[in-house]
Amino acid sequence: MSCFWTTTRRTALAALAAAPMALGLGTGPASAESVLRIVPHADLKNLDPIWTTAYITRNHGYMVYDTLFAQDDKLNIHPQMVGEHSVSDDGLVYTFTLRDGLKWHDGDPVKAEDCVASIKRWGQKDGMGQKLMDFTKELNAVDDKTFTLTLNEPYGLVLDSIGKISSNTPFMMKKEHAETDPNQQVPEVVGSGPFRFVKEEWVPGAKVVYVKNEDYVPRSEPASGAAGGKVVNFDRVEWIYIPDPATAMNALINGEVDLWETPAVDMVPLLEQDENVELAVIDPLGTQGWLRPNHLHPPFDNPKARQALLYAVNQAVYLQAIVGDPKLYKECAAYFICGTPNESDVGVEALQSHDPEMAKQLLAEAGYKGEKIILMQSTDIPVLNNAALVTAQVLRDIGMDVEVQAMDWSTLTSRRAEKKSPADGGWNIFHTYATGADATSPIANIGVSGGGVERAWFGWPTDAETEELRDMFAREADPMKKKAIIDKLQGRLFGHLVPYVNYGQWFQPVAWRKGLKGVLVSPVPFFWNISKDAG
Amino acid sequence: MYAYIARRLLATLPVMAVVGIAVFLLLHLTPGDPAVVIAGDYARPEDIEKIRENLGLNEPLHIQFFSWVGALLSGDLGTSIFSNLPVAKLIGQRLEPTLALAIATIIFAILVAVPMGVIAAWRAGTMTDRVIMVFAVLGFSVPVFVIGYAMMWLFSITLGWFPVQGYKPIGEGFWPFLRSITLPTVALGIIYVALIARITRASMLEVLTEDYMRTARAKGLDNNALLIRHALRNASVPIVTIIGIGIALLIGGVVVTESVFNIPGLGRLTIDAVLRRDYPIIQGVILIFSGAYVIVNLIIDLSYTILDPRIRY
């Protein structure tokens, strides 16, 4: 009897141990097709990177489309689709010639007329594009490979605009698609970039599939940022959207995905302990936090009340609350991002002084008499949620009566368009953030516009002097003179306008499986140049 | 009977109409604007306005409603504001994972819970009964995501038996499908096991004290015949009712499970659509859910006639 039980038990244990293999639960056979699986920061919901400024759609744009110029990892502009280019002596006529071998995914050659139509569409939509179009007299295709851009007057940001790295990035599309109204989506995805989009396998909310574009001819220079040769080392790239951070972390640890674009900061310590995972910050510009006051209504229609905010805010407190790990943040007062050529220290003392008493004094001088401050709190975005809670306490500490109104981000983005007084459904303060790539210059950084109700971003700062300085910056080509304008502009922003209060700069690490090589340093994640060690 | 079924099916039409009107009004009166989400954080107000115009969101509410209803009557659930894909296609892509998870969960729950409840009732007051009821209380109390993460750690990361996340359609093979669905099924199913086991035990206890059970025992029937043929059959109406309620509750339950195990099902589709105010998707999914709810209730009502011949419609 006991012998029977022993035998049976052994058999049962052996069967149990073998069960996973029998059920196919073990590691499957390696596929001949090489696949890079990544977890993107968001779900790809729409496919037209001109129609929307969503970063995930911009990243999709880089997969399937190409750009005329591109920024390297130091933000310098280099030709990408363009082979040769020249500027006339008077600085008014730019001539561009496309390099050889450019083809659309349907096999047609890329022509100059496609690029002309693409620039025009982008120029209707993007802030820098609109500015460029304001200075543009005409844009014409000369022949199949050459086109010219003629300016009304010299403009210092032509290549910076056409080569801008972030949304809306001027991606080149086929003429027939580029002629679509920019407020409608293009009907198809036909690019000339290093990957082809596989529409049949696209499951919005779950998965996006790209395959290598075998016809793509990379540049000969090494890849750097968005510039250089886009050499693809995988047959297929899959974006697997995993909204739950714990699940994404487990999928990376378990080897089910190769790279996680935006690990939650509270998961970073766990990932650091895993010997199969590497973590690195690949976007040296990081992200800048914005506390945006409403300039239309009291008390923040008064410059002194806005300056009171500068004295009240302590970046270290915000950064502790939203990031926590000092390795991943930096106190940086500059409006145009620390670590860039446009970083300036003019006027930063107010934000660096952390002087609540001065803030109270400025509020009194502004005539603040205890009116209720409506602070909109976006509860579904942890960074913004925490920043709003810190601000509520900071304002209470300087004697303001704060009403925190909790809502989701969608509701907040509708409400912030309200110009009515806070008592009638408007607002006083909300928080947001901008990636460094979108905040490095006075033209790209929409938050510093002083164009008022007509032209400025939500919050509607109004200041003719700020606008004049921004225009001067746009016209100027000399880097030294540009820097002098930046200093003057930042002095004006801190000393008078305070379009927003910068509550700190932080850096999002990227996590990938060890063995993955060639992840590029850039504000945008790129999936060319990456390779995987065999085994 | 057939007249009853026809009447019940016809009654779904006004129910769906009320659901449709309520959902449409609730969504359009809720703050939030898909055009703002589309345009992105840095868009200028005039760009947002142009997108609203192109999407028809500036039309008066009643015009938007009638154009939606008109399309619906011709079988068109509309087009997603964001992806530009037909809502029917998006729902079709997500239906299989949700259905697979829901059906697997119900089968798992019934197969585990009913025997547990029967045994607990049969051994009422003993250690076996107490162990089963402690499990039921735990199963009812521990949230799905805690069970999910714990199982993920043990069976996926430590033992490597199952994937952490994802769904493999049954068309890609039965074993990959089973492998992808096992952990979510068990995680989601435990609460239903607890619920059904408790109801089964309570119903069985009530039946086991009936006179006819004493008579059956006196006749010398064995335990299996006694419990299954006589007691369980007579205790089954409340059990089937709770299973029906469980199926309806599953619609909410799958949302968390789909998120934890990254299953691209209808729950996640709905949450994503709500956060972005993708009205056509939300309206389409809620109509499908409410239709499914009505049909499940009808099937449960009809099953009473089989389980209890005294019930007639």
C-alpha cells in the first residue's frame, strides 16, 4: 500500500512538474523574426501628427514619416531628407534639394511638391510654423527634387522651425495627404520613414505594430538625437500599451517587453534592484512644471500678486512631492530650461528666495483682500494632483483663501478655456508641465507669450514688451545677440509678466532589458539604432 | 412561453431607448471636450474651435442626438472621434477578450463554488464548513487587484508558468489562449466563488431541513443522490439568480482585471473613452452592455422554468 502511494505520489509530482511544459507554459521556440517590444508612455489614439500635438502621435510620426531637418542630441540642426541647402546672400531665399533614394511607402518617389504641401499644412497648425509662414513670401517647388522658401524679411528661425524636434513636428507627407485640412485627420498613413505602420494589426488601446521599411535609405552619419542615419535593426517593433504601472514593471522584469518608456517614479527603486534591467535618463532636457495664474481676473491681473507667487513657491518642496528622488530632479528657475543655450539667470532671485513674508507684502500691495482663489486640481494625473495640493498649502501659508476644485484632466482642459470671472465659473490657477524640448526658446515655449486674450495661451498674459522681445528673438540670427535678447526677456518675465511660475525641472528615466544597445539620447524616444544582444 | 419571450424581447426596446437618451445627455452635459484632448495641451483656442466644428460638436444637442439615433437605426454605432475607426470595429476587436474572460470566470466560479457550497452545507458546523466559509469571507474581502498582483508575482515572475500580461486569441492556439486567460480568470473568479459558495450553502441548508429530505434519507438514498438529485436541484433557483447577478456584476469587474493583466477588452475601451470623452464609443459600449444585461436576465428567468416546473410564464 505504502509502495503504491509512494509511486503514485512521485508520478503525480513528476506530472505536476512537467505540466507547465505539457501545457505549453514554458518558453516557446524563438521566432526567426526579430521583434522589439516596448511599452509606450500613452496609447496611440490617432495617427496624424499635424492634426494633434499629442506626444504619442509625434512619436508615431517619427516611426513612419521623415523630416527635412532634424536636431541632434545637442539640439543642433542637421539635414535629414535634405541633401543640400543654401541661403541667398540677403538671407531671404532658402533653396533645398532632397537627397537621393527617398521613397514613400507605396513606392512613389518623394518629390519637392510633397514637401511644399507638407510645410504649408504644418505652417497652418504649429506655433513656430505659423510664425515662419508670417515671414514667408512664397514656397515653391522648382523641380522634382528642389524647392525654395522666400522670406519677406530675414528670419532667424527658418531651420530651427523646419527642424524642430517636438510637436507639431514638420513631418513630410504625400502631397495628396498634405492637402488635407489641418483640422482633419489625413486619410491614410503613407510616410517615407524607417518603419511602415501595419494598420490591420492596430488595436487602439492595446497594440501598435510597425515593420521595417526595407526601402529606407539611412543617412551615412551616425545617429544622434533625431538626426543622422536611422538604421533599423529589427524586423518589427510592437508598441504594447500597458496602462497599469505595476503590470508594466512586471512585464519588463519577466522579459515580456524590452523597453518601458516612462516607468513610474515609485517603481524606479524596484527596477534598480533587478539585475536584468537598466535605467537611464535619455531626455537631458526633462520636464518643466508650470503653475499658471489667470491674468484676466484679480488678484493675478496685478503684477505684484503674480510676483508674490514667485516668492511663495519653493521648487524643492514641489519636486519632493511629485518626484521624490533627488537624482531625478533639479531646481532650475530659468524659463528656457537649464542646460540649454537659452538658459539665463537674469531675474531668478525672486523664485530662489523662498520668502513668504515678501509674498505677503506683495499681496497686500496688490490689494488682495481675501477673495477666494479657485485652484483647479487634476486628480487623474499624479504629478499635477500633487503640485496642486502643494500650491494650495503654499497659498494658504501666505494668507490666501483657496478653494481647491478637484476634476479630471479632460474637465480641467475645458474649464481653463473659460474667461469668465472665478465666481462665475472661471478659475485663478491650474498646473501643467511642458517637456523641455517644447520650452527651450521664446517662440517654442507658448507659456511665455504675452499676446493677451487674442493670442496668448490659457491664462492670457498680456504684455506688449514681451511680445516685442519675442519678435526680436525670432528675427535675430546672431547667437550672441539672441542670448542678449533672452536675458532681457527673462528679466521682463520675472520682473513684470510672470506668465507662469516654474515649479521645477525633472527627468523621466527609461527602463530596458540588459542586452539592448543603442538607445539614443533625445527628448523623443526613437527605435532605430537599437539592437539586442543574441541570447 | 414563446409569447413571453417575444414580450420580453420587445420590452428591451424601450429600455435601450431610455438608456440611450440618458447616456447621451449625461455625456454631453458632463464637462470635458474631446476637441481639447485632440488638439493637445498647447493648442490655441481657435484650433480647438476648428476641430469642434469639424467633429460636429458645435451643432445643437438635439441635432447631434437625432443624427446619432438616425445612424444607430441603420445599424451604425458611429465613428471614434480619436482613432477615426468605426465603433463597431473597435467593439468587435475587444469583444473576444472580454467574453472569454467573462465566460471562463463564470465556468470557473460555478465549477468551484457549487461543490464548495454543497460540501459546506452537508458538513455544516464542522471544520470543513468553517474552512470553506473563511475562504469565502476572504475571497469576498480581498480586492481583485491584490489577488491579481500576488498571483502575478508567484506564478509569472517566480515560477514562470504564465505571462504577466496580455491576451492571446483562441485563434492563435488553445494553449497560448489558456495560458493568457488563466491568471485573470482565477483572480476575477475568486469573488464569485465566494459569493456563489455562500448562497449555495445557505440554499442547501434550507432544503436539507425539509421533510422530503428526511423522507429521502429514510428511504436509504446515498449521499450523492440525496445532495445532487434532491437537494441541489431544489436549491438551484437562488443559486442561478446569483449567478445571473454575478454575470451582470462581471461587466464592472472585468475593468479592473483587464487593467491589471493588460487584457484589451471592453472594460478598458470604456475607461479610455470616458477619460477622453470619446462619445460614440461610450454610447456604443453602454448600449451593448445594457442589451447584454437584459438578455442575461431573460435567460435566467427562462432557466427557472426548467429548474422549477411550478414556475410558468
